[in-house]
Amino acid sequence: MDAALGPPEKMAEQSDELTPMMSQYFELCERYDDSLVLFQVGDFYETFCEAAEISARLLEITLTQREDSTGEYPMAGIPIDNAESYIETLLDAGYRVAVADQVQDPEETTGVVDRAVTRVVTPGTLTEDELLDTDDNNFVASLARGDGYGIAVLDVSTGDFYATTVETGDAAADELSRFGPAEAIVGPDAPTDPFAPDCTVSAYDETAFERDAASDLVADYFGPPERLLATDAEVQACGALLAYAEYARGGATDDEDARLDYLNHLTRYDPRSYVLLDAVALQSLELFEPRAVHGHEDATLVGVLDETACALGSRTLKDWLRRPLLDRDRIEARLDAVEEWTELVRARETVHDLLRDVYDVERLISRVARGRANARDLRSLKATLDVVPDVADAMADVESAKLRSLRADLDEMADVRDLIGRAIQTEPPIEVTEGGVIREGYDDELDALRETERSGKQWIDALEQRERERTGIDSLKVGYNQVHGYYIEVTDPNLDRVPDDYTRRQTLKNSERYVTPELKEREDEIVRAEQRADDLEYDLFREVREAVAAESERVQALADALAELDVLVALAEVAAKHGYSRPEVGGDGIHVRNGRHPVVERTESSFVPNDTHLDDDALAVITGPNMSGKSTYMRQTALIVLLAQVGSFVPADEAEVSLVDRVFTRVGASDDIAGGRSTFMVEMTELADILRSATEDSLILLDEVGRGTSTADGFAIARAVTEHVHDEIGAKTLFATHHHDLTEVAADLPNAVNLHFSADQRDGDVVFDHNVAPGATTASYGVQVAREAGVPERVVERSTALLDAVEDDDADAGGEEDVEVPTRRDSPADDGSSWETSDALDADIAARLREVDVATMTPLEAMNELAELKREVE
């Protein structure tokens, strides 16, 4: 972000000479010096000087010049009606945007119109529907360092507010990854590295993080903080975050309107109450984002499960997936509800259809409380409340404790529904200041004014015919315009027949316009009634909106109930459609019959189910060729466990799972180019975190550990990790590897087992059956996989010759003699010709070949290695 967005130095020095409007603009720029100020001038938001140059460049709008008594300077503006799309562009470019609106009516003001910043738009404090993802939360986070790391996260658009404390910076990073905040503020001495790269992080006013100031603000919203929060660091994080949210609402001047009255509850939670899924696990298991382009937009776990009917449910489903439960009673309560919904098919379908008519009332009520809701928003709230009695009726026969509790929480809010129904028109206009919002019969005074207005217009409608008859002028017309009001128009050929009581109002090219005393009196009566009615309507609308805002806590509680109900219905829908079964939770180990990967089975034409039997302290070493299904098998096991702890049915015929406190994944590899870390360094960093943090209640997935270094080093690391996990941690572990020697190590460990995926070679092609079986694999089929991957046949044939030589040497006693590697003459080219004869390969090449372990290489790695060897021997 550019540092200077205020007046140029020369203009700042001449601030006493600025016009009143420009003085006002630059005063706001100085007050909101971390933001680009959009300054309302009529129907546009304008920027000036350097901010105008920035806006013109980023928004691709015209840069013009403003000239006044102080000189000439750049100016660029955007239309207010289309401002949100431009604001989004500025946010994407890294700018905060302070929106300064006119807070006085120009027609009622002498001198410069007063303006004030009514909101500061930042990535984490968005409230505008046009800028928000309706199906996901948009969190802003706060991190304070003190007695531990205090974390607070807030969705300003919904009022969701959470706080916790963790001991270390690594734990803070893990916890923040659950929420994926779009923006964060950090206190003194707090690190910024726990946040993801796509999170906008900045330091904030240190005084907001001071214990006393933070405590006072928390108390102002929720009561004494010591009743809610566990540590000073939590209090500091929450207080600073509230201050920042008020600032974003335009509260830099301690404006009382900056208060977020719809924030009714702050949830303090213990991270140990949920399964911990860090950013690596979320990515590896593809809960929310696919790791690669599959050709399927919904190739994620949430894409498979999200059969929710409304935005409330969709956001809650994501929250449940980010934070699976550790409390068996809560899990069983959800499972009971899902099971009952699978049985009550007709009721489930009825509720699902009804919930489609539920609006996003969490965000709606926050707009109401902020005074930004229009009449259509109130009608949307009423439409949602109209659904509630029908939902309750459809749930009349539910028996599970969870569903009975949710039914009891379905507050029909008859008083609010009745108020909106009586007060607001069925199809009101968007604007709330121009009339047509309040229903007839709601207010006697308004009805009287509207009747005066209506009868006056009826009198005028009849005036034209009366005057034609009185004057004998058949072409006489009665009309209206905003400048001159009502008039009687007579064409020039008939001017000699104009009565004496007509008074000329306007002369046109071929006619004259007149008024009569009676017409003028009626016009004044209509205009007065219309203006008074519009003003009264707006006042009445604000009263209704304030009355609804006063019930925001009830609306939010209802939204919570509808959201949970939506998720439970959706999980039952998925279970019924795709043959999921209820898991047994809390047993010993993981025991699954005919388990399936919930995503892969939906994206592939066929899927082979597999069993899983893993005791609580067991470690399974899994071998098999590339593409045989090892990684899919490991991920499906983890996903089945997570689904069970979410409270969902699982893709299996039967499943019994013990509760896991965390899922660790070391699956796949990638460089961290921006961080200057190689694939191997990324792998080892993730592995180190696993070995430090895993407990006997964890589930660990390890795939190809050590593949980023030499074969000897890789095997040494893999063996040491296997022994450490088995002997020191005792966690349930699935370890996929191409190091076949590791299977011998596993055979010597009492709690370790060998599993493998086999393949057959038929007519020169490799056929994978994707079945897991006890024992170790006997072949890798790396070269055959390379052929299927499209490696040129010439390279495949040469690979086969080299592999045969290496295998012959392995079969030799001890393998001490040099390998007799076939020359290129021994391998035919794919065009039928022979390669050129070469001298015998030297000892260095032979040594390199001994280091090549085809079984541990991907087809691309094998092809690169062979290409390098080919260059050296040519």
C-alpha cells in the first residue's frame, strides 16, 4: 500500500488557503491515513491528488483535473450506485477504503455539506453482500502475546465471535488455520508468521491491546471479561478486535453509531475440545480446496457433503468440518439426528424444501442492527419467519434429543413477524426515503396525508375535463414538471379564449402555461402532504427497523437452530443417496468394512472398496506400485474418521472408530519457492512437526517419507521414523512407502503390520486391482507405469534394459562386482535402427545406476534421470 494518500506537501503547507470542501477531504485523509478515502460529492465518490492517480490507474477510470481558488490538481471519481465493484478492486490491490458520505442534505445546508467516514472497508470487515461469499464466513483475527497467545476471530457480517489461548506460535498457526481469516491485526510483540500468506496482516493501535482498555470494551459488550475469558491475552485480543471492528464502522471519532449492537455473544472455546486439523491436513485431505485440477469443481469433501438448502447451513457445515468433535456424547447426538432423518424420508424432504426459502438472516440482522437494512431486507426476514411454523410442524414426530432440542429452539417470533407484516409493503421499493414503504392502515396520520395527496391528485385529474368544458378549448391540457409544478397548457391559436383567472407561469414556443389560484392551492396541498408523508414513512420505517434490531439476539438464536437443522438434514440426504452407514464411535482402533473415499468414488466411474483394520497403537506399512491406490486408501481412512467425529454417516458398509485428537498428514511434496525451501526441506519440516506434536490418540498419514533425497538417506530416515512412531508415540499410523526393505523392519516391530496393493501384468500392460491385502508387495512395475504415463517407447525400452541389469546384479552374491550395464547397441531404437556403439560405461555411471531405485521414482523422475544419463554417455 502506498504510504501517502493525503495532500501533497505543498498543499498541506497551504492548508489555510484550501477551500472548505478540500479542507474537509484532507482532514479525513489525515484521520484515516491507512486508507484510501472515497469522498462523496453528489452522486460520485471522488479522490484527489495522489489518491486520484492511484484510483485512476487501478480502477481504469478517467483522471481529470479540479480547479479552484487554490490551484489545479488531479481528481478521479466513481459512481456511488456502482461503488462496490470498484471497492473490491481496491481491496484486491491491498488498500483499505474509507467511505466518506454526505451526512447532511445539501438542500438544507448553507455552505459546505458535512461529511463523515461511515465505514472503513477492509478484507476482514466486509459487510456488503456484493463483496462477500455467502456460503462461507469472512473472519478478521486478532493475536495478542502475553500469558500464551490470545486469539480472537470475528465475522463482522454475521456476529460469530470466538476466542481461545494457545501456548506456542506453532499452535497459534494451527488454530488460525481452522478459520482462515482474510485479515488480522497483531499486538505488540505478537508474530505475524502464524498467518497464511493470503491473510492481510498489520499492526494496530497498541493502546487497543492494553489490558485495561481491552477489558473495558469487552465488558461494555458482554459483561465482566473474567466470566467469559480465561487469560489476559484473550481479553487483549478480543478488546483490540472490537476496537478495530468499531473503527471499520467509522468509529475513529468515538462515534456512538460505531457500536456493533448485534454482537450478542462471545464464544470462548478450548482447542482440545476439537480434532486439530492444521493447514497441511486441510490441504492434503482436500476438505475445502482440491490439491490439483480434477475436472470436477466439487472434488472436495465439502463439495460432496454440501446438500444444504441455505447459506446458514452451508457455513455451519464448513465450521463442523474444520472442527470435528472430541466429545462422544455430542457426536452420538448428531448421529442420532442424522439416523432419524434417514428414516423420516418424507419429513426430511419437506424440511429440506422449506429451508430453501430461508434467507441469510445472520447477515440480514447484522445489517438491520447497523441501520443499513432496507424494507426488502425486513420482508426477507419475515419470509424466513413465515417458514418456521411449517418446519416445526414437519418435525412434530421427531424423537432424537438433538432434533427435539432444535425444534424447541425454532422461535416463530410472531411479534416480529406481525410487526413487519403490518408495517412494510409486500413488495417495497429499494429506497426507503421516497415513499411506498409503509402499508396502508399501519399509521393513521400517514393514511390521512396519503389520502390528502390522493384526493388532490384526483381533483387535478378531473381538472382538465372541467376546464375544457368551461373554456371551450378542446386542446387544453393539464400537466406537471418538477421545476414549475402543475400547469394548464393552452396553444397559441386559443390564447384569446383564456379566462381572466388564469395566471401565466411559462411561455413555450407554440403555447403558454398557466395556473389558477385554486390549482396553486391544491398543488401546495399535495406537495406538503407528499413531503410530510415521505418523511413520516421514513421515520416509521426506522422505528420498525429499530424494533426488529432490538430482537437481534432472538434472530441469531433462530439462525443457529436453522443452520444446524439444515446441516443434519443435508448429512442425511448424502447418507441416503450414497449408501453411507452409521459409524460406531469410541471403540478400539479403526475398523472399516468396504470403506470408500467419499470424493474419489463420486468423481471416478468405478471405485473398489477396501477394509481397514488398525488397532489403537498399530502402524501399517503399505507398499505397492504407483497408481495402485495407496494414497487414496490412506486419505479415505482419515476422512472416514473425520466424518464420524463430525457426526456424519460414513462411506462404508460398517465402521468402528476410536476418537482421534489430531490428524497429521505428510502426503505429497511441493517446493516452497517463495520461502526458499526445497521439496525435501518442506517434507522434513512437516515431518518434524508430526514427530513433535503427535500423541497416542493421533492418526498419522505418511506417504513416501524420504523420497526427496538419495535412496540410502531416504531409507534411513524412513526406518528411523517408523521406529520412533512405533516405539515412542504409539499413534495409529498408515505409512506408504516404496522402500521394500522397510517391510522387513515392520515385521520385527510387535505392533506393526504390512499391507500392500498388488498389480498384474497382462499383455504388457499393468492392471491395478486397487485391493489392499496383508503382506508386502513383490513388484513395483515402475517402468510399465512410465509407459502408461506416455514416456516415449525408446526411453521405456532403455529403462527395461537398465532395470534388468540392476536386478541381475542384486541377485549376484553380495553385488560386489561392477554391474555390466548394457550398451545402447543392446537396446533397439523405436524406429528400428540401432543406437551408436559407445565405450563401456565408466565406474561413476555404474555407481549412479546402483543408486537408482526405480521403485521409489515417479514416471517423470525416472524419465529425467534417464535423460541425464543419456546425455552423459552420448
